[in-house]
Amino acid sequence: MITAAATTSDHGFTGLTGFAADVLTALGDVGVGLLVFVEVLIPPIPSEVILPFAGYLSQSGELNLVALILWATLASVLGALLLYGLGAWIGMTRAIMMIAATRLVSRSDLERGAEWFATRGQWSVLVGRMIPGIRSLISIPAGAARMNLVVFVLYTAIGSGIWNSLLIGVGAALGTQHEALEQYLGYIDYVVYAAIVVGLVVLVVRRYREVTLAKRQGILE
């Protein structure tokens, strides 16, 4: 079900968050699911931001709460299957090298996902779906290990369903308090800008450390 965006939005957001709210409502429930699908493949796009915001907007009638959960979970499973297939096709080492080369995901995060699967086994697919930084990447070692596909899909659907329901539910709960929060909505832009700055700083620092470490290892070798 695709919920059409209202001609005049009443979400109350302005500035950057107002633009984001307009985009989400224009995309509809399926579009939000598409964003989640992209987030699975490109982890830097945070579902921790997209889904609560979509849940919040569902309380204004512009998005459907149940449809959001269903589409987000379906998108999570489909994205996970692609990464599973990549791991099964070219193996762990080559998959890590390929994805790390895109610079969208750090090699350390990829190796952490591999370590999680190696030490915790198949259950890591279920639990890992609820852990940022592990959630998407756990599919690669699962595929490389040729984990039973039915079990993989089942664990992925359960874990992703719980995680998506939690994020969307938190946003929806806040959305029920829209009138009480309306006077503060204009300040959310400042929080978003601050989060973007902090995120960029963290990204630059992590990248600098990884490059420095790689250079040192090259010298030592």
C-alpha cells in the first residue's frame, strides 16, 4: 500500500527536517522501504534516523504504520540476500576487499562483522540485525559460510522485523504527542546540523586512523 502525500503537509517541520519530511511523505510507504533497502547495502545511510522519522509522520496520516514495518522488513531481507549472495559467490576475503574499496564502509567494520559470525555462529544473524555496524555486514560471512538459506532468511526477517518495529514504534509514540512537541519542532534542525557535523568529524578521524595504520603496517611488512 502506498500512502499518497498530502497536498498540504501538516507535519510542522521546517528547514532541513521539513524537506526530509516532505521527501518521505512523497515517497510513501514503499519508498521508505526502498531507502531501507539502500541502507542495508550502504550502511552509512542510517535507518536509525529514517524509520523513527517515518513512524512519527505516520501519526499525521501521511504514512501507514503497519505498511512501514512490512516494507522496511521486506527491504531488509532483500538487501541481506544480496550481501549473502556476494559472500557465497566470491568468498569472505574478496568480498571484504571489494566493499572496503568503495570507501563507504570501513574495513574494520567488515572484519568485525566477520568476527561476530565466526565467534557466535548462526545466531549472530538474528541478534546482529539489531546492532548498528553489524546489522548489514553480518550477511557477508553468513553467505561465505553457506549458512542454510532458509534459516538465514528466517533469522533475518525476525531480527529485522523487531528492529524496524522498535524504531518505527518509537517515532510513532512521539507522533502521538505532536501537539505537545509542536513548539519544539523548529529546533530539531539545529540538532540535525550538529549530528551531521559530529558524524563528519567521526568519519574523518576514523579514516585518518585507518590510513595511518595501513601505512604503518606497510612499513613494518
